[in-house]
Amino acid sequence: MNELVERVNKLLLAGEPGNISVDTYNDYIGYKPQAIVDAMNEVFWGKWGFEEIGSELAASDKGQLAICQVSVRLADIDFHPVGWGQNRVTKGDIGDAKKGAQTDAIKKALSYFSIGNRAYNGLLEKPGNRTITTQKPPKQDQALHNLAAPGSYEQHEAQANGHQDTTVAVTRGDLYTRGEEKGLWSRTSPDKFYAWASSISARPQSKNAWDMTVSEMGEMAKRIYAEPEVKKVSAGAGK
């Protein structure tokens, strides 16, 4: 089951930043609910579902809100988490607001299975925040490798300041994903990642307070590449 969840998360990662939305009310950055539903259908077709428990319309300081509660299920798993969702009624379209609240609730309930975990780990970038490239972007792993090369992050910083065309764009999410692949931290516990970042920058770094410079991220990329791969031991392996 974990492998299927990872496949869903990889589909979501591949769809960034087009599948990311920003709530204009609270500035929350997350995946678009429909993107998660589409990824679930591709990986779990016929093996997942949801049940609406209740829905209502409520008043708020921004107008009417559609509120929905659903439970989700995956095949062969007894745990059926419940999620609440909401969506504002615009132009009197109650039906569309109820649909939005329902898919929002589905997204939140699926987070109990670590689906869409890059969102609640604070690894999503606002659309438009990545540096615009003038060449086809290299694969994520190659971009990190380029930035980790001696002197390359200084070159990148000069590019970002307008001295040259920018060719490499590495984000916090790129660093996190590569370190996760090497076994340096886990997708459900990002504390080690932020501890690394805090140590390298000599400033506290966290999900909500991230201000690493390009040079510091380059240094972090170098250290990630210098670390040996952590081999995962299968459960039940012989001693």
C-alpha cells in the first residue's frame, strides 16, 4: 500500500506547479482537490472511495460557506478517516460551492494516508515563485547535481541577480525530495531536514519561516550528495 501512496505523491509532484492553488482567504498553499482525485483514480481505480456524512450552508464574514464532511476508504484497510471541507458560495452558485467543499473534504481525509504530504510538510512553492528558465529545465536530480558542483551555486546566484540567463532553479522541495530519496529524512517527519537547513544557514529554518539563500541551498545540495545512500532494510529480514 505504501508503494501505491508513493505513486500518487509522485504524480502530484510531477504536476507541480500547475496543480497547486493558493487560498486567497488564509494564504494556504495546497494541491488542487481535483488534482488529488485524478491522481487517486489513476493509481487506485476501483480500490478507493468516499462517503458524504453531511453538508450544510453557513454564514461567514466573507459570505455564505458550503461545508461538507466525508469519510474515505482504501481497499483492504479498515481505517476510514474523516475530513471536513469548505468552499465559498460565489455568484449564488450553491451547487459548485458544495462540490468544492466535498472535494476539499476528500483531500483532507486522504491526508491521513500521507497523500499530498508535500503540502502539509510546507514544501510547495507558490505558483510563479520558481525562477523562470530560458532553457528546458534539467531533471530534478541533475539540477541538484549542477548546483552541488564546485562554484556552481555562486554562478547561479549571479544568474539570479540578472548577470546571466538563469539555467538552474532548485527549491526547498527539490532538496527535501533528494534527501528523502537518500534516506536522510522521511516524508512524514521533516524535522531532520529543517535541522540540516538551520545548521547550514546558522539561522532557524522551519515550514513557516524559510529564508535560505541560493548559496546556502547550494551548500546543502553539496552535503546531501556527499552523504552515502541509506539502505532500507526489509521487515522480517534475517539476523
